Amino acid sequence: MFEFRFFEIWRSREYIDVLLNGIFTSFRLTVVGSAIGFAFGVVRALAQG
């Protein structure tokens, strides 16, 4: 049976860089998506009037 040892990931600098890159990418996508959604919502609300 496969045994996943998560602590091995934290020991390698390569994997830490990959995890941090994923976290920052997710954060950027969240911020950009929220800003676009907010702007679209404001325009839509003003259009209904």
C-alpha cells in the first residue's frame, strides 16, 4: 500500500518553491477575479439604476 509522507515535501527546497509558487498564483487569481467581479457588479448595478 502507498504511504504518503508529507513531511518529505517540506525537507526539499524544490518542493517548497513549487508550493509557494502555487500559493502566490492562487492569491493573484483570487485578487484579480474579485476585482473583475466587483467592477462588473458595480457597472451592472449602475445600469439597472
